[in-house]
Amino acid sequence: MSGGTDSTVAAYLLKTQGYEVIGVTLYLYDNVNSPRSCCTLDAINRARMMSIQLGIRHYTVDLREVFQDTIIRFFVEGYGRGLTPNPCVLCNRIIKFEHLIEFADKVGAQWVATGHYARIVNGRIVRPKDRRKDQTYFLALVKKDHLSRILFPLGDMEKYEVQALAKAKNLIPPNLLESQDICFVDDGDYRKFLDRVLPKKPGRILDLEGRVLGTHPGTHYFTLGQRKGLGIPAGKPLYVVKIDAKSGDLVVGPKEALMKKRIRVGALNLHEELRVGDRVEVMIRYMAKPAPATVLDLQESECAVEFDEPQWSPTPGQLAAFYRGDTLVGGGFILPEPS
């Protein structure tokens, strides 16, 4: 339980369905001032209050050290290598399910449940009823072996139905704001966070022909496809098309330079069998339109896919999620193109 409406309603639904429910909140980080964070002491206190109101036991699991050593380290090191890492998908795999299932085993619980908008159908993750709140993309790295232990009580509900039920049953947590994307970053300003933990390394801004157009304060201020903040005069819009963290150079070019027909995907995690030649739909960012593609080659933990139509700015470090229709096949992290 995160202390929010969705997880509170999920616990309520399971209790009304006859499950013996206990509330569990993961204590992940305490050096953030944002009221939107889902893993601080304030969130724990909200979750405890809602558990009391629901009449269920509540536990807090302290995973701050694990979170620092895995999720935050992954985030910082990724930006240090010129990637744009997505910490939420790794957190779902390692923290919210792997460690939650370990705790469930300790207390003798058969299932773990969250407030994600997703469904489990025939042992696979499937898109929810509310497509506008679809969170299956963030679940692509959850281990296949864990799917039989997971429940998503909100999968067959629209968000407005969840909110209406919360209001009717007086299950709205106090002082609640919608949670932010990166829970350990104050007010969503990840650049300020990185400034504290990464050395400043100014570099050059180059065009596609290698001409120097200007300088920048550090590659971690930029991501592929970024247009704003370059601070260079140009007669047409220029976008970041390559980040070379080793040299410190940014390469900029026109928007069409970011159109890509093929990508490679590493750290591959599959819920279903995937073979060379298979047709899939690929989401290269959250809420992106799934793009039809063909699997070109497949190794144990890496594959390549070719899109039917070029896609704009597949970003190294971001997640590529594979689907067959509404069913999540799996996914992995987009890899940088070879130099």
C-alpha cells in the first residue's frame, strides 16, 4: 500500500471478496521533500491510517539500502553513461514484486496485490479496462515466475469508478496528491538530483558533420530528442541525436535524423515465447502508440526488431515493451547504436 487511493481501494476490494488482507508499505527513501512521493514516511503514515480504517494489519518493510544500491544506482549510472534510464520498470521487477513476494513468503501469504491498472489473464499480463490508465508497460520486466502470485484488483475498473468507490466508502487518504514519476526526485527535477551525485563535465555541441556549434554544461542535462536548452543559434530546429558521455559531446541535427527503423533491446525479459520472424507491437515509451514490428534476431538476453514504419527517437535506456494484441509479451532496455 502506497498510501494512495488506488492501493487502498485494491485492498478494500480484496477484503470484500473474502481474502484475508494485510497492508504492506515499502520504505524506500527518506531524503525527498515532495508530497507526491509514494515511498516516504508520510506515505507510510497514510497507508497505516487507511489500513486501520479498513480493519487490516499493516506492515512496513525497510528496503532503503536495497533501493539505493539497485534503483538509484541504476538511475545515476545510466545518466552517467549517456542513457535515459527508466527506474520505475526496474523498481517494479526488483522492489515491488521480487521483495514483496519474499515478504509474502515470510508471513505465509499466497498472493501479492497492487493498485496497478493491469490484469492477469491465463497467467499473463493483459491491458486493463481503462486504457487511459494502462500501466502494463511498466510491468514488462516482472519475472514470469512471479505472475502466478500477483493480483491486480483494479484491472476491470475505470479510474472514475475507483474514485467514486473511494468517495462512497470514505477511503480517500488525507493530504493526497497524485504520485510523481520518479519518487526519489524532488518535484520531478531529476537534473538537480543528478547535479548532486554526478561530476560536472562540460562538453561540445556538434552538428552531424562534426562542426562545433557551442558548448553544454554536462550530458546528464540532455536526452535524445531534446530540443530545448541547447542554447545555440540555428536557422532551423535542432534536436539531440546522439549523446557521447565518454567524450562529453552532444550531436544535434534535424528531427528526421531521429527516425529509426530498427532497434536492439537488451536485458530481455519474456513472459511468452518469442522467435525470429514473430510479429509484435512495440511501445518504445509510456503511452506511445504500439508500433508493428518484426523480430529480426534473438539471443538469450537480447534481440533486434524492425518496425514497419520508422519510429521517432527510440531512446537508449528506455524500456521497449512487446505486445501481442492486448497481451504483454515482455520487454527490455533499448540499447545504444554502435559507434
